[in-house]
Amino acid sequence: MCFVKSFGWYESPEYVFIAMEYFPLGDLQLYLSSPLPEKDTQQITYQILEGLSFMHDNGFVHRDLKPNVSFFAYPLLNITDICRTFLCNPKNRTGG
């Protein structure tokens, strides 16, 4: 599992633009129009869970993970849309 590379940001008086890595193979949603082979499904699921585990272990939560924000750089899946990610306060964490 990888995370999208950011090349920096650029500001205008009204907007902030984030320059990110380009993924010519598109997002995961493009591949879900027909059933995937079981092995591919297992690999994708493992990569998503591995990425989320890494984020959670480091105190981050992605609040909008869905197929159209997970991009392929085959054979790796990349988690994107980091604007919907936030850092949790470790003192407020519950559960095990």
C-alpha cells in the first residue's frame, strides 16, 4: 500500500491547489464494473487494510475512503483524497 505523492501546493487569493502524482490507470472504481478475480480482490483488500492500519497506528483517520479515491499504480493501490484525513488526539482514543 502506498499513499499518493504530493509535490507541494500553490496558493492564489481564493484557492489552494495541491500538486499530486498522476495515475494513468485511473481509480479503483473503474475496475469494479465487472467481477474481479478472487486473487485480485484479496490483494486489493489486503492493501487497503494495510494502509488503514498504518494510518490508524499513526493517529490518522481517513473520513471518506471509497473506490474513486483509491488509485492504481499497478500493482500497488494508493490512498488519496488526504484532504479528508485528520489527526486524532491520542488522549481521546477509545477501543483496543
